[in-house]
Amino acid sequence: MTKAELRIAYRLKRKKLSPSKVDDYSLQIANQLLNLDIWSHSFYHVFLSIVQQEEVNTDYILNILSGKDKNIVISKSDFKTGLLQNFLLTDNTVIKKNKYNIPEPVDGIPIAAESIEVVFVPLLAFDNKGNRVGYGKGFYDRFLSDCKPETIKIGLSFFEAEPLISDIYEKDIPLDYCVTPMKAYTF
């Protein structure tokens, strides 16, 4: 299927999930993450969930990272440039929803993309080769291209892999892992 077809199909699939199912699946995904060999790093980038989009609830991942005393990095979307500005999450960080209901830091301590070692990537769908379908604005592909090549990219999905995304572009950056409630895929 194409990215456009997958976007439509997976938005519908997510809309059918009840809030309690989203929460259950999110906890299962966080538990699956504990089995990956990714916890020796210092800087972890996590997206803050858009509840209205039925995204994976990353609060469980934030709790794990906090408990492991890791540096948590969150981003703010710049819709004029199409870039993410990354900030260290601290006790003093003020989070506010933007006009798209994306929770974002108001400001904070900037963190360069090259400093980030692990990125938890939002997505709508992914395939067996680690290609992903996001919302189509390219924020994460631009951000990931600014990270070091060895940065670990981990997709989070409520659903299992598609066999193939048919219209992958040269600048699309594949995942290293994708974690679902049932399993962790390695690419």
C-alpha cells in the first residue's frame, strides 16, 4: 500500500481504539521496550502524545526514563521551517498544547540533535523493512537526518507490521526497531 492509503487506514484503526485499550497497549509497549538493549545511553528523545490522535501514551516511557535517571529530550514543532526544536525536559519545563493539540515545551534548555542517542518515533504504520508512515509533514525525517547515523530510532505502534510500504522516498529514514504491544521488531 502507499503512504496515503496507509495514513487513511491506520487513522481509522486508531479511532476505533477505546481510551482504555490505548492505555493498555501503551503499557504493553513500554514493557516490551524494557527488553531492548537500549538503556546504556544518556539522551533519549520522546514525543509527547496527542490524545486526540489516539497516539501511544508515552507517559509510561517517560516514567521508565525518569526512573533510570536519563536525560529526556522533547521537541517543539516549528511549522514555518518544518523543523523540531529540542529541549531538555526538567521539573521546570512548562508544557502547552499548540494549535494542533501537540503538547510542547514553551522553552527550555536547547539540545542539539547530534547529542540525542535514542529517539522514540511516532508513526501511523510501518513495514517489515523498518520503513514508517508518519503524518506526512516530514518533521521526523528532517530531525532524524540531523541526528548522528548511530542514533537508535524506535517506532511505537499499536499494530503489527505491513508487508511493504510501496512509495518509500530516498530521504525517508528507516527505523532500527519498532515496538508493538505483542513484539519488538528489529531491522
